[in-house]
Amino acid sequence: MRRISLSFDRASRNGHRATPLLPIMPQSTRTASCPDAGDLSPVSVEAPFAPATPGDAVRATRRMPSGGWSMAMRWRILAVLVVAMLPVMIADAHAQSNLLADLLPAGNASMSGRIVQLFALLTVLSIAPGLLIMVTSFTRFAVALSFLRSGLGLQSTPANLVLISLSLFMTFFVMAPTFDRAWRDGIVPLTQNAITEEQAYDRITAPFREFMLAEVRPKDLQLFTDLAANARDQGRRAAGAANGADGDAAAETSGSAQEEDRDTRASAPAAPSFIPTEAVDLRVLIPAFMISELRRGFEIGFLIALPFLVIDMVVATLIMSMGMMMLPPSIISLPFKVLFFVLIDGWNMLIGGLVRSYY
């Protein structure tokens, strides 16, 4: 079979002169192979060349568009897409403006005031876990449940997630009246533009003040009151020293006033159990409340761990009397402690006692 590397266009089949589609070369010589002769050497075949017809040039131009025409089409398509997307972008911006209007409703407060409210709300939400620990009953529940797990001798049962979840739900149960009052008196009127931010702050913190004052120990409250007074006196002396000669007189005056306050507090009777809500600053009340909660939590933890300690001592005495010194007593006492806690309905007693400690 003889193969010749030549291509002919449609004009050659219609009787016209054959026009090759290969590029025009200086010579009209094409190579072909003749496998019948067993020789793979190239064979020279003479093929006369003819120039392409005008129709072929037009068809070639249509098949291969120029680069400039393609770039122009791209810019036209891009312009059409931009024009088509303009209504969508305008509608999106209008929807966002409506959403901002919903978040910041019209009222007496200005736009800057609403932005401050939104910023304050985000700040409160970011520090909500810390506030939950500081001004609620969460600390007492968490400490008591931790002592229970240590007294039973269990390292990871119940899991931390279970203990924290139980403490949270019991905190919400105890603090429900306080939360409802703060929401009803402070947050709802603020969202309705009925009160200012300062009034809302006073109304929201008032229920928590009353709760903390009812649970704080007077001794702890007096401690932080004295520390706050000392800090104020030091600030006054520093300000007086910065003013020059007048600072010495101010320091002497503040020092004498501080000594008089100490003498008055020493001669005065013990602090009353009830203190007016408005007379206590939150920076004094919150740390005093936390210390009081830790103290009560440790007291409850001691009462929880004491019966388990008795069981451990009894089991250790029995093991020592039997001569099994290499056997850890905690391994033997663990089932007895768990059985004891289940038989006395320990969860009911513990949670009920913790809740009743706030009433």
C-alpha cells in the first residue's frame, strides 16, 4: 500500500486543480514510503503546486478569527454581565439598609447611641461565662460536685461535661427569679426605647445586687470595703503629691481621716447582716460574694467527703488486719462508697441541700 503525505481540498474532487493545504514550500517535492518493495527509504514524488483560490482564503479567515476580534467580544460580554448585575447589587444594598433599620429602630435614641448599645450587648455576651461564675450560684454547685467526685475516688466519672452541665442547670433554676426581674425591668424597656442606658444598667444590676447581698458574709464585705477605702486614700495622696506643696497638706488630712476611720471601725459594733443595696459598689460586692461562695462550697464539700473518709479508714483497717499491705485500700472501698451513696439517694440529698441553701 502506497501512502503519500499529501492532502487535497474539496476543489480537487470537483475537477478543479488540486490545492494542497500544507504550507507552501520552496520545492514541490514530497516524500512517500513504498512498503511493497521492502525498502523504507523515502521516495521522491513530484507533485505540481498551485496557489490557493480566493474562496479558500475566505474560508480560512472565517475558521480562524483574529485575536483583536476575540478580545473585543470578551469586553462586550463583561459589560453585559455588569449591567445585568446592577439591579441585584442595588437590591442587596437596600435589604442591608432595611436590616440595619430593624436592628436600630427609630426612637428617641440617636444612631450613635444605638451603636453603643449594640457594642455593649456584644461585650456582655463575650464575657457571659465570667459573669455567670461571678454573680450567680454556679461556684457553690461546681465546688460541691467536685468534692463529691473526689470523695467517691472517681477520676473521670461523672465527666466534667456532666458536672458543668448539672451546675449550669441548677444555677438557672436558682437564679430564675433574678433573671426574670432583670429581663422584665431592664432589658425589655431598653429595647423599646423607654429608658436610657444608665437607667437600664441600674435596673439590670439591682436584682443581682440583692441576691449577692443576701448571700455574702459581712466579714468578707467589710474586708473589701476597707481595701477599697485604702485604695482611695492612696489615690488621693498621689494626686496631692503631684500638686506640689498642697500635696503635703492633703496627705496629712487624708492620713488623719484614715486613722479616724480606723478608730471608728474598731470601736463600732459588727457590721449588720443587711446593708442597703445602693450603698455597696459592685467592685466591692462581687469579689466578696465570690469568696463567700467558695467558703460555703468548701464547707459543703467537707460534709460530703467526711462519710467517704470513714469508709476508707474502715476498709484500710480491715486490710491491714488481714495482712494485705500491698493491696491499695481505695480499690476495695470504691464499690462500698458507690453503694453507700446510691442507697442513701445521695443525688437527691445533695442537690436538694444545695438548692435549699439559697432559700
